[in-house]
Amino acid sequence: MTPTHPSPLTHFDAQGQAHMVDVAAKPHTHRVAVATGRISMLASTQALIAQGTAKKGDVLGIARIAGIQAAKKTSDLIPLCHPLAITRVAVAFELEPAAVQCTASVETVGPTGVEMEALCAVQIALLTIYDMCKAADRGMMIGEVRVLEKHGGKSGSFVAG
């Protein structure tokens, strides 16, 4: 049974069944992805983070390690992601008056991109901030998570406008 047209979504085969994309024939190229996200909070919660006086310790230090670890574990969390040999992960934070902005950059040399790894790093870093600060502020909100840029591979570069 063959459908009349293949799916434009690469994670579905000609019969519409989910599958892991075959990347064996794709060339290994240097690939980079940068993602960002934000957690909004009370100004007093951001002050706890900035001053390093949160009850659980160094919030941003722990969140950075969590983001790096998340990038490395992305294929365990997202069912159709390929396990990748990541060559670099950087997680950075920018303190705002009532928020923290997180940016993650992930690199590899391989047959597929690292956008999901960068997005996963951002999300887990922000969730870690929430976990470490929830005693002070249960109303924190995570949002604005997106890919800022990606480079490498057949589709070339993308930079968000």
C-alpha cells in the first residue's frame, strides 16, 4: 500500500509510519545550533539568583550543568533523535529585572543537526531554575523558547529574524 504522495515530514515513511531518518549517506559536516528561552519571575526571585542567596545554592551554576547534560541526553528524551557525538555545549544566562534569559550553543561534526540538543539544553536549564527557586516563586513562567540560528548541512544556515 503506497500513498499517492510522500509526507513532507521526514520522520514519517511513505506509509505514514513514524521512523528514525536514515542519515547514513549524509556527509559529516560541522554543525552548530543556538537556541534561547526565558523564565519570568518576581524581581525578588531574580535578586535571590543574582545575589547567590537561593536556599538550594548556585542556581545558574547548577542550571548550566543541567543544560549541558540535557544536550548530551537529547536522544534519550526525544524518541526519533539520533544519538550524536557532541563536540561542544555552552549554556549562558543573562539576568533581567524580573527574568533570566538562557542561550545554549551546541556543536558537532556529523550527518545531522543539533537544533534539538540546543532546545533541550535551554528547556532543562530553565526547568532547573524553576526547581531551585520554586519555594520562593511558584508563579515563574518559561517561554519564548526557539532556535536562533543553525549552520551546516544540506539546508545551510538559518538565522531567526
